[in-house]
Amino acid sequence: MGSNGTPLLPKRPQSLGVTIWEGDDSAFHPEIDPDEDVLSDCDEKSRAPRYEGRLLRETPLHICNSAWKLPKVPVTYHKYGSRSTVLSWYGQLCGAVRQWVVEAGFEDLALLQTRSFDMSLAQALAERWWPTTHTYHLPMGEMTITPLCYFLYTGLSFGGEAVVGHPGGWTFDDQELMRLLGSIPSESYTAVQWFYREWDEKMVTDSSSREELDQQARCFILYLLGNTLFSTSRMTIHISMVWYLKDLLRVKKFDWVGVGYAHMLRMLDSLAMRGTELVDGT
């Protein structure tokens, strides 16, 4: 209640335009106009104080600082992951193995083709991405990659049983790996290329044994995941992921796109905070 007995109305919330605020602290930043709804991009350096103490934290570590320094120094990004090699191997698979990929729901992802890599665009987007909000802060407002966008991009639906790094009950058993993959990787974090090399010289046709067809299908799916949804700079994938492929009829029941979406956001955070200069390639 006010001094005259009238109820106090809540203060108008700050604009959510380009900057997201935790609260009204304009008293601590008198240079900030609480009624300003649009921030100009004419002077990037003048925007820096607005980020301090708010949801846009750790500004000094953010790659956007490179945009405030003149002359602007471009970041040299390095690509990892290769959808073109995935597409090439998929085209070599026999019909029976391809059918397993279709049944698992990964056909659209295997056939995905991307455009050539634009390093300048990658840097511009990284400078505008903020980890605490998982949004791009653009002159016209905020934008993000929604689950719907990710579904349209990958062809995979959200929902299903959770995919975790080390599923319960998993043990690194050589005999089981030989049965499921046809070979035994030497490392728990297995190089993605290993799955391709193991089958490069083998002739697998529709008349091959059911066990051999299943083994190649599992290796291709792990190769696909390691190059796309789970791609990292090390280009490895943990062998425990084969646990989810034991029964190829149940592969589609797992939430692959959910964990892939979370992984993508994490990698975007790392780019923005200069934790890496490696980006998923084509």
C-alpha cells in the first residue's frame, strides 16, 4: 500500500526485445532507459553494460566481444562430422539393411543433404547466441531453433524412452559386442570411422545371413549417429549406444531426437562461449 492508502501497482516489466532482464535494476545503471524498447545496432560497444548482472551473463567470455573490437578478427572454424559420407555409405547398403534403417526411423536423417559451410554466417550466429536463454539475440528480437524446427530438419519425432549415456545394466562384454556388431572395438569411445572400416571390404547382400544383416545395420546406425545427432570434435561415440540397438525392432521407440536436440544446444553454447571452434560439418 502507498502512503496515501492506495494499492501499489506492479511496475511495468522491462522490454524483452534484444536484452532479457532479471529485474528492474535501472537505479544501478542510470545510463539505461527503462522505457527503451528497441536497442540500436549502430554502436555494438554501447550495448555491453546492458548485459552485466542480467540473464545475459559472462559477457567477457562471450564471442560477441570480438564484434566490439576493431579491426574485427574473423574466427577460423573447423568442421567435423560428415553427412556426405553417411549418404555415400547408405547408397551402398543392400535393400535388407536399408529396410532396418527405415524401420528404425533414420532414413530421412541418412538422406539429409546440407549446403556448403559458410564460416562468416557461423561466426555471426555464434555472436548472437546466448547460452542462458538458448536464443539468438537479433536486431528484430529473439529467435531460436525450436523442437519443431529440429523435427523438420531431421525427420525424427520427439518422445519415447529416454536415451542416456550409459544405460542401466550395460557391461562392456566382448562376446556380446561380437554378436551385435561382428567385431570388437578396442576403445569404449569408438572412432566413428571404425564402424565403416569394419564393413568396407565385406560383401553384404540381401542373401547374407540375418545375423550379418543385423550387424551391418547396427554399425551403420552408430556411424550415422556419430556423424549427425551425437557428433563431437573427437569424432567418437560411446559403444554403450549399441545397447539401444540390440533389438532393431525397438530402436524407433527411443527418444533419439530429444538427446540430439540437447546435444545441439550444448554445442551452440560451447561455440558462443569460445569453448570450441569446431562446428558440425557437411
